[in-house]
Amino acid sequence: MKTPIHTHPAPTLIYVTRGSLKHVRGEEINFFKGGGAFVESNNEGAHYLKNVGKKPAIIHVSVVSVVGMPIAINK
């Protein structure tokens, strides 16, 4: 699994329940495993996530937004 390159117009909290993820934003690369969490801001730029584990990853996403605003915008 790999997400499209995208941005978030509103602050987004991602909690990794299971698996291993690679997070890529330009030249910056981070890895997150089950039990890890990170925040995406609306001013941090385009990025994508890739499952780098042997099993499907499970994530929980919380968004602070207003009605009608998209959660993500694909680039």
C-alpha cells in the first residue's frame, strides 16, 4: 500500500495501531511502527505513506476541521 502524494488542509493526527509505515515529504523520510503517532499540519507540504511491513498496517486518523473541508487533497 502506498498513498497518493497529498496534503492536508486541516491538522490531522495519525496513530499507527499495527504495522510499519514510511512517511516521505520531499527529502525527509520518517518511519512509524505500531504504537507511534504523528501530526500532519496544513502548512507542512505534500507527502505520502507507504506500508513497509509484511502485514497490512492499521492507522487511526483524527482531523480537526470544519464541515465540507476535505480531509486530504491529492497532488
